[in-house]
Amino acid sequence: MTNPTYYEALKWASLCIEEHKLETESAQWLLLERLNWSTTDLLMHYQTKMPEAEWQQFQIDIKSFCDGMPAQYIIGHAYFFGMQLKVTNATLIPRPETEELVEWMLESLPQNENLRIADIGTGTGAIALALKQERPNWQVFASDISEDALSVAKENAVKQQADITFLVGDLTEPIKKMEMDVIVSNPPYIAENEQDVMDKSVIEYEPHQALFATENGLSLYRRMIQEIAQFKQLPRAIFFEIGYQQETAVMEMLMDTFKSTYLIEGKKDSFGNQRMIQAKL
């Protein structure tokens, strides 16, 4: 059998994906990303026969996707705030709601001040890199307990030519003796008992250390808040991404710990879920 045209290959892939009740649009995304093509490039080649190597690779990619592997892991990168970031099984795939957290920070913090900002649990470095891209004058630090994740974040920083200080350690431990103006964190916040209702691909492929936390997903917020309270100088602002049912609990932790020191507010994401908290002096 001769190799299919690009059009025929996409049709085959879409049917395969549809049989597995997955998003058929992923077939075109996988092909374009693998070839580094635009949609225009694809249209120009629709009736062209696929070279053997490309056809073999595309079949492997589609099989992996149908087996449940997220498309970003298959290709090895994801997009965040207009940046192409490397992802591996040591890092979570950056999510759109985290972009909304970054946007809220950019709106809330003074643009022209030379702020010192720490991103706790940086993963791919997405938050830190987006902040540095948008506010080059800010001094950005990024920490993670996973050296493998930090290695990926450092690669992403090199690619983006971003001057970020990376630190390895658990939660705020690496920055506890440093004065920070702002702390941001998107920590693991999913309760262990939520696995039954989660997407199978997330459970099977994304790193559990970066997903789950004890105390119904609240333990790392509690620890971070307690640790920040011991800082010699409190940050001017704290930003958290939270699970959609966690706003009340995390706000109560902040209020119980800091009393009236901080003005605390929450914000909904574009889907109407309470997914962000800000505490500001």
C-alpha cells in the first residue's frame, strides 16, 4: 500500500481518535506540531503523499494519543502565554487557568517597580517565565522540590532567554531568608479521593507529586501559609491558584494566620469557577 496523502492521513487519524471518544482536533494539532507547520502549510500539502518517515511517526503519535497520552507529552511541548515550553513526565502540562492567574498578577502589581517575586513549585517554569517576559524589570525566582522539573524549567528559561534564579527545595525553604515582595504558587491541590472522577490521561501520565496533596488537597497551602508567617519580612502580596471548591478553606487559613494584616480576595476563572486568591498588604 502506498503512503497516504496528508489529507488521507488526517482523515484516518480523526476516525481512530473518534473511535476512542477523544477530541478529533488533536489529530491536526499533532501533525502540525510534529512538522512545525502552519495551517496554511498543511492546506498547500493536502494532496501530497506523506514521506515514509513522517507517516510512520504520525501513526505512532496517533496510537499514543488513543492510548491516553496527552498530546503535549507526545510532542514534548505545550504553549503558555505565547511561549513554547518543554514538558516531560516530570512536569505538569501548563493550563489556561494558570494564564489567568498570571494576568491577574500583572493587573494587580505595580508595573514600574523592581519587584522580587518567588514562584513556588514552578514545574515547567511557566508562571515565572510569563512574569519575566511581561515585566523584564522584575527579579524572578523559581523553586521546586523536583530536580527533574527544575531541569526542564531551566531549559525553558534558556530558550526564552529569561534571567531567572532557580532554587531547589521544599515549598518556601529555599527563600525563607530572602526578602520577597510577592509569592505566587500553583501547588498540588487535588485530594487523593478525587482520582475516581479525574481524566484517565492525567492520572496515568502526569506526575502525582505535582497533582495530589493530603487534607483534601489543602495541606500545602497550610504549610506555605505557616512558613510565610515566620518570615522576617512578610511579602507585599501572595497569590495562589486553588481548586474550585477550596476558596473558603484557603481564605480562612490566611485570615486565621495573618488576621487583618492582608486584604484577601478571590477571583473566578473564565469558566466561572473560584480558582485564584490574592492576599495583599
